[in-house]
Amino acid sequence: MCMKNGMCGKKCCGMSACMCGNKNLGLLLLRLAAGSIFLVAGIMKLQGMDMVVGYFESMGIPAFVAWLVAIIEVLGGAMLVLGVFVRKAAIVLSVIIAAAIILVHAKQGYMSMQAPLTIFAVTMALTMLG
């Protein structure tokens, strides 16, 4: 394996571009991935609010919470994509995805929890790193 010195002076494992120290690029990718997931999920909820409200109420959760979750997913997802108030948006979205894991996905088994757990980890990382 070819080991070239990158712009940072470290070995870059033969990559054509130095990827050393690209924390900002990594955070951008995390923000775009998580933000787009929440943005699309929130928009889809808003487009089918009758069903979403019915599902929430079937679990004993009031209708206003369904509306709150959908709006927060849209606004929070947009904030992550745009890079505005990232930590604040990420912590609120972490709470929402944690509630979804506990109330919905945990009952369906581990296979149902893999993607939500990954999204939770990403939102918590964004909360800590900004």
C-alpha cells in the first residue's frame, strides 16, 4: 500500500486527496444526511397528518404531539442542512428519535431499531461536536 504524505504532513494511505483533519467536511456530511432524513420524514408526516394523528392517538399520544413532532422534524432537519443552530436542533431531534425508538421501534425488535439508533448516534454526535 502506497503511503504518501498529505498536505497535513501525515501519511494519507495512498488517497489522491489528503483527508487528514477534514473534521468540517465530516460534520457537513453528517448534517446533510441527518437533516435530509428528518426533513423528508417531517414533510411526509405533514402530507398525511390524518394517518399520523391516528397512529399517535392509537398509542395514547395526543394529536398536538403528532403536529409538534412533524413541525420539529421539518424545522430541525432544515436547520441541520443549512448549518443553523446545529447543536440546538440536534438535541431536540435526538429526543424525538429516542422517543420513536422507545415507543415504536423497540417493540418491533432489533432489526427495526438499526436505522433509528444510527440516526440517534449521528444527532448526538452533532449535539456534541456542533
